[in-house]
Amino acid sequence: MSFVPGQPVTAVVQRIEIQKLRQGNNLILGFSIGGGIDQDPGQNPFSEDKTDKGIYVTRITSGGPADVAGLMMGDKIMQVNGWDMTMVTHDKARKRLTKKNEDVVRLLVTRKSLEEAVKHSMGGYPRP
Amino acid sequence: MDNESTYSGYSYKSSHSRSSRKHRERRDRHRSKSRDGTIRGDKSVIIQAPGEPLLDAESTRGDDRDDNWGETTTVVTGTSVDSISNEDLTRISKDLEDSSPLECRRYLSPALGAILGLISLITPLAFLALPQLLWRETLDPCGTPCEGLYISLAFKLLILLISTWALFLRPPRAALPRFFVFRCLLLALVFLFVASYWLFYGVRVLEPRETDYRGIVGYAASLVDALLFIQYLALVLLEVRHLQPAFCLKVVRTTDGISRFYNVGHLSIQRAAVWVLDQYYSDFPVYNPALLNLPKSILTKKMSAFKVYNLGDENNTNNSTGQSRAMIAAAARRRDNSHNEYYYEEAEVERRVRKRKARLVVAVEEAFTHIKRHQDENAATSSPKHPREVMDPREAAQAIFAPMARAMQKYLRATRQQSYHTMESIINHLQFCITHNMTPKAFLERYLIVGPTLQYLDNSKGRQWTLVSEEPVTASLRQGQVFCLRRLDFSLVVTVTPLPFLRLGEEFIDPKSHKFVMKLQSETSV
């Protein structure tokens, strides 16, 4: 999941659609995020490249909407509803995920096992 | 046992009662045979009465001899008047070597320099005086300009005199094996200079009886100027040039591996050798041959394992190398436990030294509490019932020496320093410490810490060193040179490495640029 600055990022992603759950006055998704361009990337336990400042899923409440949808701990969130999440601050990421007028968030997440799976099955990246 | 020489004045053995000595002998015999401490209890140690020390401070042959020889060899009794012990022989041979054969060689070069200097100082005065003496009537009268030149001449001569005295009139501290190139160069230059001036003077002034006195005075003034410049050259070549460090010398003593590093400038090998020896006498701890040997018990075990017999009549030379190789291989294969013994022996020795040191410190502290400095003002008030006798430092030292003598001697024997400190020297040092109000710890500093060689040296005779070098000793220092300074029983190996060239860069830091941020890692649940 390392990237070359200035070049487009390529990754194998999985599309996950989470339905927000209404709990009292709040709409919750059931997971926690960490990371961001204003945070310290060296302390991220999930990233391969310790300079990666992307948004990672750090915790998932079991039984919550994210768990049901198939989100896993350690996933890196690449897009939320079309908005890029690879170069955002932590607060911006939080805001994008918790918009009050949206019921559904469609995430594009990537993880190491996806790449492995693709490599196994096709012997390389699928060419566009 | 011929450990005592014919000069001994006070033997350790006689200071103790027979019973304690017997007890000590019995206890020592109970120790295991492998230790060489068995015989040590019987060895007599000489504390010298006033008189010169038995052995030269720098090179002792004290404990080199095999400790068991008293039992296995026929004893030569030292009681006959004509006998001369081994120590005396080494001392005499060293005396012969240490005194320089020709005393005058040391002073040849300075004498030459002095004569030349004197001549060059008198020359301007002679230039001025000769016309006045010989043809005074025909000289042009010379008024104010001449007097100005006289004054400047006088002051310049004074400065020349003072700086010559300050720089060059020092007794030489070392006799070098070869000529000192720069000094010879300068002497030759001065000689050439003065000779050519005299030549010119003789031909142009004395012969035709020159009448222009002002010119002559100007000529003398120019000579003095030139002499001042030569002196400047001498200052730079002899004193200043070698001050900027350029090489690093590593000096290692061959016998015990003690090494030091020194920075020197551009010198010739012989000058660098003299400089290193100056530092050696005050930096290196004194060479103690008694501390060098592993106990024989450990080393001899290795060799005595195998005996190889020569069967048949093959070629003898072939067989001997085969023999030794077989022995070495067998010894290597055998499990070697001598390091174990060495380790335990070291630990034991260290423990013994520490115990004796503790006893010594306590004894000295107690001894020092017995005396006190006498205050003169209390003389009137001291009661006549207790007339404390007032002693001078020497008597005070002798009074408190007795209780600490035994502990001191045992400690010196444990650290093998007994040859460096005679009883007389200990009492002298004690007297010195009492006079200067030193504490017991300050008194003991001299014995607990091994000092530099200079501390144990008497300055009566010069030291003979041999400079061993593969290149001519007047060559200047270069990278990778190695030379040795040899004395009778040890030598110093000096290696030359140049100091690295330093590239110093610059980086400016704006004081306002010191800013810090907290390292955040927050986790938000969504």
C-alpha cells in the first residue's frame, strides 16, 4: 500500500456499503478510525508503510452496521461516497463519515489480503 | 638464601619474634603446592637503612628469579667478604652505561653557538670602533644623523642580546645522535653572514681608510638589522614551526602494553623522540618488572604433558619439527584449564591486596591521630604538670612510623612495589606530609596509586636511550613511520599517523526555527 508521491495510487479495493443505524439522536456506523495527514503515522499498527497517513479502521463494534457489512479491522479507507480519504485530516474524515443527511455510506477499502487474493487467482494485477 | 646483599642494614626477618615467624611459615606451608606463595613467607625483604637504594628505580631485577631456586640449587652464601651478588653486577653495569663517556660532547654544540653569537654581537661595535681608533683624524665629522644611528644601534643590540639570552642560552636537555639540521643551518648562515660582512669591511673600509663615517655607521646598523632577521628566522624554525599539530604518535611500551597518544607538529625523528621521552617520564606509570609474569604454576603445566621418544634413525631435523607439531597438536586437543587457574589466582591476589590495603589505611589513620600540630600561643597556658615534648617534623615522623610500618610493608609486598620505597624514603615522605598538614589519605596517595616514572627517579645521572629507526633520524616525520626507543629491558614503539584533514562546514540555525508539535494519534468512533 505504499505510494509514489505525484503518481496515481493503484490498489485493489473492496466496495462496502454500510447502513447507518439510528441510536437516539445519532446515526452511528459502528467502527473507529485513526490516521490522517495531521497525525503521526509512525504509531499506526495496521499500516505496512509507516509513512502512510491514510485513514485506517482501528476498531469495529461487533454486531454493528460496519461489522455486518463486512468491514474488517486494519482496513484502509480510500473513498467515502466518492470523496477521497487518502489525503485528508482526521477531522475531515470524521465529518465525511458522519453527515447527518446521509443514511448510507459507500466505502472503498483496501487491505493486504485483497492483493494476495488477486495475485493468486490471476497471477498479477488485472490490466485495465 | 642469597636475597640479601652485603649492604643490607635492616632485615625484615629480625624485626619479628621467632614464634610469629614460625607460625607464619607453618601456615604458609599448609597452602597448596601449586601456588608459589609457599616460599614467599620465607623470603626476606630488605628495608634499607639510610643509603642508596639497592636497585635503580627504573629497571629492577627483583622478582625475576625463580622463586623455588632456594630449594633446588646449591646455595651460595653471601657472607664472604669478596662475594658480589647479582644485583650488584647489574647495578655496576648500568652505572657504566648511564654515565656518558665523553662529557664534553654534550657541550660542543652550545659552545660553538655561543662563540659565534659573541662574535656577531661584537662585530658592529668593532665596525664602529676600528676607524675611530686607527684613523680618527681623517674621518669626516658626523653630527646628528650619526647620533640617531648610534641610538638605534644600541637599542637593537640590546634587544638582540635579551632575546638571545631568552631563547638560546638554555642548557641542552638531550644529546641527539645526529646533527640538529636546523640549528646547523642557522649557525652556518650566521657564520657566512658575519664573514661576508667582515670581508667587505676589510676590503672596502680598512684598506682604503674610508673617511665617510656615516656610511660606516649605516653599514654596522644594517648588519644588526640582518642579525635580528636571522634571529627571527631561528625563532620560527626552532620554536614555532613544530607547535602546530600535524601528526599523532602512538607510543606503546613493549613489556606491559601501556600506550598513549600524543599530537606533535612537523619534527625530525630525533626531535620527536626527545619530545616523546619528555612525555614518557611524566605520563607512563613506572615500569615494574615484578608485575609482568603469570605465576609459573600456570604456565608450566602446559609443557610437561608429553614426552616424545625418537624411535629408529631417521633424519633428525625432520623428526624434531614433526615432534613439536605433534606436541602442539596434542596440547591443543587436550582440555586446557589453565585459564581457570589464572582467573582464580587473579581473584585471590586481588582479594589479598584489598585486604592489606584496608589494614594499611586503618593503621595510617590511627597513627596520624597520635600527633597534633603544636600551637605556639598556648605555650603560656600549658600546665607544667604535662610537659608535652615538642618535636620537629622528623622526630614526629619517626614516632608515628612504627605502628604503621608492618602494614605498610605487607601492602608494598603485595603490590610488588617494595623495591621502590625504602624505609628512609617512607619516613621522608611522612615528614613532608606532616609538615604540610596533609591527611592520611594524601600521605597514602603515593603508595596506593602507581605514579609516573619521574616520581621514582633521582636526577643525578642522565638516562641512556637508543633510537632504533629504519630511516635516517634527521628525516622528518611521515605517515606510517615506526621507530623504537630502547632501553636495557624494555622499549617504546612509536607509530606515526597524520592527523586527518578537517573540512569544517557551516550551518546557520535561526533561533526562531525551534518549534515543536505534539505527536497525535487520535481515534474517533463514527
